[in-house]
Amino acid sequence: MPSCPRAEIVRLGEVAVYHCWNRCVRRAYLCGKDPATGVDYEHRRDWICGMQENLAGLFALEVGFRAELSNHLHLILRTRPDVVETWSDQDVVRRWLVASKLAKSPDGCIREPHPARVAVEMAIPGRVQKLRTRLSDPSWFMAILCEYISRRGNRDDRCRGAFFEDRYKCRELIDDASILVCGIYVDLNQIRAGESQTPETSTHTSAYDRIQARQERLSAAGQAETETDPFSQAADGWLCELTLDEQTAVDSPGMLQSATQRRASDKGLIPVSLEDYLELLDASGRVILAGKSGAIPQHLAPILERLGIRSEMWTDLVTGFDQLFGRVVGASEKVAHRAAQAGRHWYRGVANCAAAFG
């Protein structure tokens, strides 16, 4: 993929969605069992996910989709600068101090800063506004996450040096269609890698979290109400709400804050129900396992048509997303507009965008 300035892709101060990923250096294993040494690093997946959850509760960023593989990880993040503006100065400083400490934490546990340290930071001219920007910046989110993984991974390996091959990479997803395609692509990672056979057994993806939480909700629906909210600790409670309610006003409380404080807000991500998403994910996984090309089952086509995705290209999109697209993905006219804003004639993959999103 051609080099592209990060500042050209990541637009600070605007609500946007980004696909971020990072890969270990050659011969380093992020998770899973290293076939050369026989060492099993499976335990790392839990503390990597735990750190993502911690950061989701501190940053004005929402994790829409995630997957941790043997040598790389994927995240789809939505920036929420509108949310961070509603936080008090003291809360901004506290969140930043907690998050920055997590980067060097040996165990990933949150430790509250001393009030005196918060006061010192607040007294520095311009400091609070700088931290507001950082808390909605995917680069700082990924920097803290990757530093934590690197330090803890190196302690595991009893070595020093680079753990990831480079700075994280990212692309912008500029419409609902591109978010859905990329989300399915991320959630199918374990199936494509041969680590699992179905979404419900893909234990290190956002799809697994959503499936587990759905089962919990169905079980709780038949039980008597208790004083404890059964959804406050749901498996997907820290992930961005999947279904966007387009009838809800943008300035309503749920759009700017979270009832559980485990994520930046309770605003949905795409206009697709969880049931439709899971059915589409399951059908896509079956096609991949069968090793066949072609479209998804006909009864699922209306979901894609509503978002302007050509169903005959669906399998190619969710299996070859990285190869088909560049730094900006979405309807071709939107990609062309973003290229013009950056002073470019085009972005790589614009022809595939025109073919896929009509």
C-alpha cells in the first residue's frame, strides 16, 4: 500500500470511523502457539482485550469491531470529539493520566492518579485542550495499546526491542457500506485463518462478544428483574452499540454519553440490526469455509442493497478487503471528494469502490 501521511487520513476534531491494524515483527508471536518453539501465547489475547476495554472506557473513541490473530490485530474505531467536549477539565486530565499510566502497566489494572497530579496538569496553560484532542485521537489510543502489548510481550519473551513491525496502519471508512464490509472482514479473521469454524466459536472477535451478550439478554428476559442491571456487565457492553437508531436526535443523552461508562456513548454504528448482521456474518463464514466464490444467499441481498453494496461482489469484498482498497473506502464519489480535499487526483482502490458500492 503506498505511503500516505497519517494527518491526511485521520481528521482530528471530526467524527469519523477508521480501520486500524498492526502486525508483529517477523518471528514474533502476538497470540497463539508458535510452531517453531512450541511456546503457547494464547493467554495474551485476554489481556490484550482487557486493555482495549479499559481504553474504551477512558477515551472518546468507540471500538466497533475487533480481532486478535496470531501475529496481528484489527480494530475499527469511531472518534468522538463531540463527546470529549462534554467532559469537565478535571475528568479529561484524570482520564489521560490513567490511560498514559496503562501503557507501562505490568498488569493492565487501572490506577487512579493522585489529586495533586491532576491539579498540576490543569494548571499548565493549554494543557487541558491538548489532552481533549488526544483523547479522541486514534493515534494516541493505538500508541498506548501497542506500547502496553510490546512491553508485556517482551517481558513474556524475556527480551528487548521492537515488538511491532511499524507504526500502526489505518484507513478511513467513510460510509455505512464500507463500515459493514470492513466489520464483517474483521469478524471473519479467525475463520479465514483457520482458527475457528463459526462466528460463535471465534472467541477473540467482536462477533463472539455480541453473540455472548445476545444470549445473556435472551436468558435474562425470562427471569425476574433484580436490583443489579443484567446488561451493565454484558460481554459487548464496552463495544460500540452496533445498530444505529436513525430516529434518535443527535443531541440526545445516549448519543453523547454511556449509561454504564464502559464506552464513550451508547450511539449505534450502522443502520443494521444485530440479528441481520449475525445472519450475514454466518452466511459469509459458510461461503469462506466452503471455498467457493459467489454471492450470499438471496434472502440476505436486501440488507446489502439498502446500503448500496453489490451482493454479487460480497464474497470478494469480505475475503480480499485489504487487497481491494487503500487508505479511504466508501462510495467512489466520496472517495474522490476526500482525495480532492487532500490535493490528490485519486486514492488507490477507487475503481474497486465504484464496482462494489453502487
